[in-house]
Amino acid sequence: MYDAMSTGTVSPIVVLTERRNPARSRLGRDLYALAQRLDDALIVLQPPAPTYANPAAHRLLELLEGQPPDERCGERLMALLPLRLDNGEPSNRHATVTLTSAAGERCTLQVTEIPLGEGEDGGRSRCLLLRDVTVMQQREEELQRRHAELQQAYLRLAGAQEQLLQSEKMASIGQLAAGVAHEINNPIGYVNSNLATLQEYLRNLLTLLHAYERVLPPGSEAEAATEIADLRARFDLDFMLRDLPELVAESREGIERVTKIVQDLKDFSHAGRGESWVMADLHKGLDSTLNIVWNELKYKVRLEKHYGQLPLVECLPSELNQVFMNILVNAGQAIAERGHIEIATGHEGEDVWVSIRDDGEGIPDAVLPRIFDPFFTTKPVGRGSGLGLSISYGIVAKHHGRIEVDSAPGKGTTFRVVLPVRQPHAAGADAR
């Protein structure tokens, strides 16, 4: 049996009154002592009114009302709570209420209603546990605010990183601009020359046609034939007819080269945040990048390509092209006069790899650990920003891959880019 025992002006917590069972009486006293020491406010409700409020409840009431509590502490505290409590199902119920303290400060309480059972009069006894979570909620709100600030900072950082990536890309194009212009100028030059020759051929052909079409008086066929023979010999018609198809084919090939260079340059320079992850051919990307940097290499480099069988790779193609370009330009700059660059590719399990090896001056052991540090460079001022390999490292990391470097002074350097064929979907691959 449960009953309420009164001690002074405050009714103590419900205790067991079966005097014949000392263990239960001892348990009741222990529960009362526990309630007295709780940091959370505790109110025991036994119809028709609250019968017990622990010291923490008294302190809470004084905080809310600004007045000392009395024997009606439980009733006064209940009157402040905007809760409708009734004898519903015997299960715990929870609510969060926000009140204003006597000092005008917000006070947030987490309220738990715990059914205790039926009293002797048939009413349900309940217990209210009130925990002041104001500080906890303030911390949570502060965490949410900080989280929102971090999100904004991350977006700004991502934007700055994108701008840095684009700036480095434009700087690379600026360094290669003269070479790209030279590569474009070559085919444009011979196309222009071919067009001048074609113009002359066309004029000669029209003159010859006019001779054929000239209306001659009867009996002058022999004279016309002699004139036409003279024109054929003077214009070297046989050579002109052989050379015309070659000129047209060569001109078309030159125009296609220009178109390819311009398209590769456009693809390389216009990659941005809107680029989506696609299944791409790395060999096509390598060839496109070589087309852009070739003028930097062709006068001193013997290039070998050993392409293996590669599947399509899920990636941001233009960003990987920038990685290849940075490594190729570095390889070319590491070769002083004449040298050799070898590009190889392969497929191992769930990964593919691209290896770019040069026989240049190599990287000193003291420098090797720092080559991926931002703004670190051993190149002369104006020749390198120190961002190429750092950005390359970030791009490969975004692709969940890695860059391996093997170098020895005087023996050359090998960069090996390892990439997964498919991006981990859990990572969102848009990383972006």
C-alpha cells in the first residue's frame, strides 16, 4: 500500500507504510532521501492536490515567481505550467514548456509525467519531474547558429577554392598562350597559303573554260585547239588537277587541327562548379591535354604513350585534365635540353592509374615532402605559382584517389595518379 506521510509543512515523497516489512520501509526512506537531493524539481500529485515538492521544486518556484516558496509550493508551481494533466493511460508523458522568470529571462523546462498507481480514493497518483534545460537549449541554439555560420564559411571557402582553381587554370593557359597561338598559327598559315594557290588555280581554270566556251567562226577549230593547248601547257593543267585535291584535303586537315585546339582549350578553361560527374575516357582527356601543352614539349621531348585497356571512369573530366596538364608541364620544365616523357595507363581491380614519367633533373629528397604544399615552388619568379601540384592533389583527393611520387635527383620523376572507376555514392560524389 502507498500513502503520503507529512513531515512539517511539506508532505514527503510517497513511502511504503507496510511496517511489517522493514526492507520496504527502508526503501521508502531511501527514495525520499533521493528526491531531496535531486537537482530536478519533483512534484508528487495525489488527488485532490499536490502532496510533495522537493527542494529543487522550491528553488524553481522562487526563480519563476521571485518570492519565497511555502507549503503550497507544488500547487503554485503547477499553476504556472501551461499543461493539461488528467488521469489518462498509465504511461510516461513528456512535454517541453517555456516560461518567463521573475527576472524576465526565458526558462525552458522539460516535463515528464510518471504515473505511480491508484490511491485509496481511486484517484491516480502521479509524479512530475521538471528539468531546467534552458542552458542546454541555449547551447543547442548556439550550436545551430555556429553550424549555420560554418555552412556559410564552407560555401565561401568552396567558392574561394573554385576561384583559386579557375585562377590557376587561367594562369596555366596564360603561360601556354604563346605555344597555343603557335600551334594555331601553323595550320592557319598553310591554310592561308593554300587558299591563295587555290585562288590562282581557280582563275586559270576559268580562263581555260572560257577558251573552251568561246564561240569560234566555222573553220577555226584548229586555231581554237592550238589556243587551248597553249593554255594547258602554260597553266600546267595536269599538275593543277593533281594538286587541287591535295590542297583541299590539307586545308581541311589544318582547319580541323585549329578547331580541335580551340575546342580543347575551351573544354579546359570553361570547367566550373556546374560541371557534373560523368563516365569519361581518360585517354581522350590525356590526348586533349597533350594537344594544349604540346608546344611546350615538342622541341625537347620525345614522347611515348603506352595506353592500356581502361574502362570509362566516373569523374570531372576537365579537372582531371588540369591534373594531367600540371604534371606534364612540370615534366617538360624538369628537362633542360633533350629528354623523354612516357605516359602509361592501366587498370587494377576497382582502380585505374595514369603514370607520367620523365628523365629530367628529379626532385631533391629535402624538397619531396613539400611538393604538394600550397605556394611552395622551386621555380624562378614568374614561372610557377606553387599551386599546380597542390590543386592537383586536391582534385585527386576529391575523386577519392591518390597521387604517388617517385623521384631521384638526376634520374627523373614519376607521378602516378590512381583513381577509382566509380565514386563512392555515400560520399555524394558531388562534392562539390
